[in-house]
Amino acid sequence: MNYLSTRGHPDRKRFCDILLEGLAPDGGLYLPEQYPKIDTATLAKWRDLPYAELAFEILSLYIDDIPPADLKAICAKTYTAEVFGTDEIVPLRELEDGVYLEALSNGPTLAFKDMAMQLLGNLFEYELARRGAELNILGATSGDTGSAAEYAMRGKKGVRVFMTSPDGRMSPFQQAQMFSLQDANIHNIAITGVFDDCQDIVKAVSNDLGFKRKYRIGTVNSINWARLLAQVVYYFAGYFQATASNDKPVSFTVPSGNFGNVCAGHVARMMGLPIQTLVVATNENDVLDEFFRTGVYRVRAAVDTHETSSPSMDISKASNFERFVFDLVGRDAAKLRKLFVDDLGLEGRFDLSADPAFKDAAERFGFKSSRSTHADRLATIRDTDKRFATLVDPHTADGLKAAREFLVPGVPMVVLETALPIKFAETLVEALGEEPARPKKFEGIEALPKRVVKLPADAEAVKAYIAQNCD
Ligand SMILES: *Cc1c(COP(=O)(O)O)cnc(C)c1O
């Protein structure tokens, strides 16, 4: 399997090359040259596989530069009941007639990002050992991504993590989750500033090519193809749990921000998994909902990006969206470049409303969308607690609300649960008047010793810290 860039660069790469890279050299995103097609006989064979073996089967179709026995061992080591809490790994439960929750948030940091990040940690360790290389991951986080990356990379050979976060601005629970890690290869850097300062520092360091090369700086951001690929697996696992046979359609609703999660659903559908509809659920930051309703993609300025009670969906532009648009325009790289380089670059928007490719998009690709507000989240959290004695986090609540707008009798609707309620206790308290229960392993973490350095919002200071800690 070879990978190409959405922006038409002539080079073709193998999986392990793009594993350690971010963007393609022309600024595009990597995609496989084609999606492997799954026939009903294969679906039947996969239906009863344990999660780790299903992951191996799907990953094998996209990874041909890791020996099968090694890849199988990596999957087996990643997806265990010990790490994810159950043998099913992503258990499905029926909430009400035809509406299901797929639990993706029982990994180490209680959000779905663990599903991909845990695999990435093991793939990185494997590939770096094979190359005799090292990698220093530099990142910026306001919460979920940073902790998922740290829990995936802790103790891994050949990898160090330097994670910047805005000093004092994460929730006490999130701070405790990250700062209580005592592993020598994990470095928490609290920046005196806001999240944008952290992101600017990461950009400045990455743009210093000499430094970047000398210190082998890499990232784990959501545009990494391996993360997306890992997420394809739980669409298959959800499908098998929601159906008794492989001729039944299923729909999924996905709380969305950077379009990584739902893009994995798109890939599963392109492979032939019988997905009827993919509902993109957004909060007040509704760039994606606007696109699917109107055909206009209009990125927002920082001042127009709302701080909401589903903060992991607070995005101004969706960094994985280019992958879907590439398929939407028939994989025409010139057309893609016009949209993402010329139109977005000059005007901050593109308009496909009159394009035939958009007109039948819902039909061809199955996408629908909806948007929720803070009041919707509170109402959904209360209603779900009252009627089903189930607590959901604000992101999953956005999903549930959207899902109900697209129910079709006889077609199971699977809502992806993207975080556990304890991560967003403040909003749960606002909705219900009490704190959600906390898993045992997180009891009292706020009191643990913290491992964090404080630095000014200055790229030079961060570079100096990295240099000092790289021997
Ligand atoms: C990251 C995240 C999302 C958004 O996922 P994307 O892949 O960026 O669309 C939704 N909910 C939670 C809890 C998250 O952490």
C-alpha cells in the first residue's frame, strides 16, 4: 500500500515513512492510494474476532512494511482489557430503542483519543528501535490530546515528550492527570500564557529547521494517518455489536472537532462497511455543520471561536477535513489545491454549493450534520440521567442530541462516547447538581506530587529546555 498527498505531490510513501512525519512536503495530508474493499465473506470472517485481532486484520490492509507477526504482537499488546477496562474494548450498550452508545473512553485518560494514541505509542517505539533512532515529541495542549499522548508515550524507549500547556488554565483533574506522571521521558511545560501562546511556540520551534533536525522534533497531532487508521477499527467493532448479520445498515453519530474521528468512519464506509449515515455533531463552533448544510466552508478567526462546555470540539478549522474533500472532488488534486490553498488562503472560505460534487454528497458519502448549544447539552445530560440512569459527558451529549434528529426505524444509530463525564465534572454539576463518580485509579490524584516546569511564553526558553533534557 502506497500513500499520496492530497495536494498532488508526485512522491509515494510507505506506511512507516508517514508514521513519523506530519504533513506531506507540499502541505497536503497523506491518504492511501485506494481504500481496500471488504466483501461480505471477509465481514463474516471478522464478525467474531476479538478486538486486537480485528485491529490486526484492518491494519494489515494498510501496512505492508511491518512483518505480520510483529504487527499482530503490537495490536495484541495495545488493545487489552487491562488498558481499556473490558474484553470488548469498545462495548456497546442500548440506551433506548435503536439508539446505542459505543464506549470509546475507558482507556488511561478517559477519552477516545486513547484508542489511537495507545497504538501510536507502540508503533513509534517499534519503528524507532528498528531504525536506531530517537524522537522528541513537542506538543501544545489544552487538555485531552496532551494527556492521551503522555499516557501513550510514558516509558517508551526512544521517545521523549515535551508538552506545553497554558499555566493554570486546565481543569485541576486534567492538570493532575498530566503532572502526576513521574516518567523520566515525559516533560510537562507550563507556559505563562494562553493556549495560543503554546501553539505559537510549537510552530516557532518547528520552523527552526536546524533545531528541528538536530533534536529530531516530531509531533503527534490529529492529522497523523496512523491515528485515523486506528480509529477505523472501532466502526467495524461497533457495527458487529449493533447487528446480527452483515446485510443490515447502521448509522453513526460522531461528536466532531478536527474531523479525525468521523473521517475514520468515512474510511470504514469507503471500505464497504454498511454504514447508512454519518452524522457530524458540532457545538456552537459549527464550521462543519455549516458546510454540510450549505456547501460553504468558512474557517473562523480566533475571536469568533467560542469557548464552550464541550471544549474538545472548539475549533476554528477542522484539520482533517481536507481528506474528505479530496474524496468529495473525485481525488482531483488540482481542484483540492484551488480550494485549500487559493480560496482558503486568500478569502478564508470556499464555496462548493453550486458544484455537482457537493449536490449529491449526502447520498454518495452519507454525511448529515447538526449543531448543539450549551442549553442543549444540559438538557440532554439531564434527560439521559433521568430516563436511562446514564451519565454522559458534554461531547457525547452533543452527539446524542444530533443523533435523535436522524433516526430511521430499523437502522441502529450508534453514538460514539468520546469522553467520560468525570473529565468535565463542572458541566455535570451544572446540569445535575452533583459530581459524577470517579474511577478508582483516579481517586485523590490532585494530591499527588507534580512534575512540571514553568517557562515564559518564549520559544527560545523552550528550545533551551529541550536541549538540556536531550542527553
Ligand atoms: C478530540 C475530541 C473530540 C473531537 O474529535 P475530532 O477527531 O477532533 O473530530 C470530541 N470529543 C472529545 C472528548 C475529544 O477529546
